[in-house]
Amino acid sequence: MQCAHARLAAIGQCLADEATMRHDLRRAVQDGRWERLTHWPGAYLLLVLQDDGHLTAYADPAGQFPLYYGRHGQNTVLSTRARTAAALSGAAARPDAAALAAHIVCPAVPELTEGRTAYDGIRRLGGGQALRVTPSGDCTPWTYEDLAPDPGTRFEDSAAQLRSALTRAVILRTDTAPRITSDFSGGLDSTSLAFLAARTTGRPPLDAFVYHHPDAPAGDLAHALAHAEHAPSVRLAVTRGSEDSLPYSGLPEHGSADQPDPAAVIGARQQLRLDHIARGGPGIHLTGEGGDALLAAPPSYLGDIAATAGLRRLLSDGRALARIRQLSPADVILRARCLARTPLHQAMSGLASHLDDPLDHPPQWADAVAWWPAPGPETVWLTTRARRHLAELAEERARSTDLVSPSGPATPGTRAVLCELRTSAAVQAQFTSTARASGIWPHAPFLDSEVVRACTRLPLPHRIDPFAAKPLLAAALTGLVPDPVLRRRTKGDYAAENYHGVRRSATQIRARLLRSPLADLGIIEPLRVIASVERAVAGLAAPFPALNRLLGADLWLTAGASGQERS
């Protein structure tokens, strides 16, 4: 789209009509307030090229549609794909070993390698960030949307804003798509979206899908069946897993993800689900991604409570959450008070020490009553050199005068929400890329910019109630979604599938680890990883999320090596 003195491109899911876009673009040309263009419905990356040669990019607040950039000589290269930016800049053959190591063992500390990608020299413009590129190629990044809470916001106002933003997000999609389908796990997020979509389509029953593995049930099917039984507007389809859809089954010899993808290990399950959805034809598929990040309580919010809400609220919330998880209330409350007194730079300095003395168990709920959970047992997978490099980065960041949380305010709870939001956005982006081949376009309305703003505007202590599941969502959707849906407190647990899958594919996993390019780069000691795999095979506690990140990075690296061989 263009008007006098400027051209514009919106990449992703911009749901504004053409007349609105043209009108707002003309106003922005006149007054220079380009950021108003980021407030259209949907989620999208915005590129504005002015006649004077300046280009400005705005990533959506959640970060679902990032921009990658780097240098090639005197020129700046830009792409919506990291692999393309790397190829254009000549960085395609140079993995960033530190970024890969941090991705595996410190995913909850994005500040450690802020803005870096798995490609050396290629940076990522993520959620709420903007970039201005001059005609000479100079780049200036900044944060235009920090998603900072507004202390004056009332719960009732946020609930009304969320109701409006979420229903509008669904209506705009159902009005334009030839076919709408939805996940229907029986939980709050995807199931609520399915009911909203069923109300607005005005068509035959909405096709909704729940995944269930008979030999390793996650606990979702019973809830989904109960909710669908009383909803004639929803037609529930059950995607049944098998031995071939277990995690780690049929891992490709070479990955295809643009960046390391932890979900690659469940590729068989994803493809089974997509094939089932695609039988009815192409269309938009709604997912609940982002709902947990925005509406659930990160354990670190207790630090915010301790700092701002007073002792009575801390005692009430701390005791309730500890009892739900059968933990010591005194320990939880002490952790929260310690967190409230720990500045971010001190936590970063402590990370350097924890890399040499990691937890001896996968991080538990109480471990996350912190700026981030201390590194877990997977840390010993790293070589001494890789671990030392991460510790040096942590020490350097601790001394930095500009250390801030990722694109936002430096309080433990709000920082954790933003980290979870960025992770959800990346998960959704990878899933969308995978689904393209099946003719399915996944949409996550919870990641829409106005939905994100409606949730994050309310201070976290006002958004959370340990005695209720996602109270802001329940208040927003009362009357639109059946009450039993909004009252569910549990989530599907896929741990049984992980154990079944690792036992079934242990031989292939071992072989892959022994020849992993991660070892060639000096990042991991394969035999240490295999020892953790053996623990999982024996049914003992194992850091499955870290193993998934490692295997996703391995697949990504082997894809790069394969591409070099073909070229």
C-alpha cells in the first residue's frame, strides 16, 4: 500500500480494512506518528519506506512476526526469515555457538544473548521492538511497545477490554475465512475460542479437534467430550495418537526450521493433527497459544506481591499456592521475599555461579519463584568451554548499565510474563510455518496486539488469584462461554507420551547424539546427554524440555550442513 511520500507493507495477520489503512497511513505521513499503524486489529510486522529512503520496521508486541537483519559489506540485509538474512549477509555457515548453548540450558534468560540468533551476525527484531534503517545502511533499534502495566487500570476495565478485543479478533477471522476450525482441548484457552467462533460463524457446526493418545492419555479428552456434549454448535473430532505419533518418532534426517525448533521432536504428532484438520479443506485454524502466558500466574509474581501488595496478600497467596503443590508455605514465602530484594543485575551475576553449580533436578514450581529458575541438570551436558562462555556473558550482562528485562519493565512477574509471551509467539510462528504445507493457516487470537495490550495493561497482582483459574479471562467471557469451561483448573499432561516416545526411539536418539554437530562446535558432551536419555528410558526424572531444545538445535544444524553440501 502506498500514498504520497510513503509505502507500507504489513506482514502476518493484519485484519484492518483497506480504507482504514490508507487513512491512517496518510495521517502518519503528515504528523510522523507511525506507531499508530501498529494498533490495527490482528498481529503483524509493519514495514514503512519513506521517499527519503528511510525504512522503519515495527514487530508486533508479542513477537510472532519478527524481522531478521545483518550486514553485508556496507549494506543492511533484512528478511522475515533468519536463514535468508544469513544467506544474504554471508553468515549462513556460521552458527552462533553461545546463542545455541544459551537456547539449550538458559531459555528463560533471553537477556543473556539479547537480540542474537542461531546465526552469527544476524540479529532479531522481536516483540514490541522497532528498527530504523537509513539510506546509508545504519541501523537504530529501540522499544516502541514495552507492555508496561498501568497502575491505574481497574480489573473490570481490563476484563471489558479483553472481551472486546478477543471477540473482535474472532469475528474478523470468521467473517473472511472460507473455513474455520479450532483446537478444543477442553481447557480454557482453545475451548473458549472455539465457542466464540461457533457463536459468530452462522454456519454448520464448527469443526473442533482434540488430540488423545489411548496408551498415554493427557487428560484432555474427558473435558473436551463433556463440553462438546452440551454444545450443538461444535462438532468435536478426536485425533487419536499411535506408536508412530509419539515424541521422537520419525525424526527427519535434516530439519527444516528457520531457527532451532524444540517442537521438531513432536513433528509426527503435529503432522497427524494437521492431516486430520486438512481433510475438510484449507482454512484458518484457531489455537489457544498465548493464553497461558498472558493469563496464568508465573511463580515469580509472588516477588511482585512481596514488593508492592503487602505482607497480608503475600501470606494469603503464598500459603494457597504452596498447599496446592504440597510445598512448605514458609519456604515459598521466604523465596518471594528474597526475590523482592534481589535486583536483576544481582540475579544475572548469580546465574554465572549457578552455571558451575546447577540444580540436580529439573526445575520445579518453587525454583521459579525467582527472576528465572536456576540452570538444571542439563547444564552438565555443556562442555566446560561452553559453560564458561555463558558464565562470562552473564557476568558481562550483570555489569551492564543498560540491563533491562526483554522489552519491558524490570519486575520479576512482568518479566516472566513477557518471556513466556515471546516463547509462545515463537512456538506459534514455527507451527504456522509447519502447517503451510497442509493448507492450514493457524491463528492465535491471544497473540493479537490488542488482546496482548488488554491483558498486560492490568498490573500482575490484580490479574492473578490463586483460588481461581485465569480470573481475567473468566470475567471477560462470562456469558459467551459456558461456565464449566471457565472453571477448569487443570491442563493436559503429556509426560507419559514423552516417556513412551523416548523408550521407543532411544536407539535413534543415541545415534544422533553421537554424531551431533553440536559436539563438533564444542557445545555439548554427547555421552553426558545420553546418560540423561538413559535415565528417561528407565522412567526416572529427566529434563525433557531441554532435550527437545537440544534435538531441535541438532536438526537445525544438520539442515544447514546438508544445504552447504547441496550447494
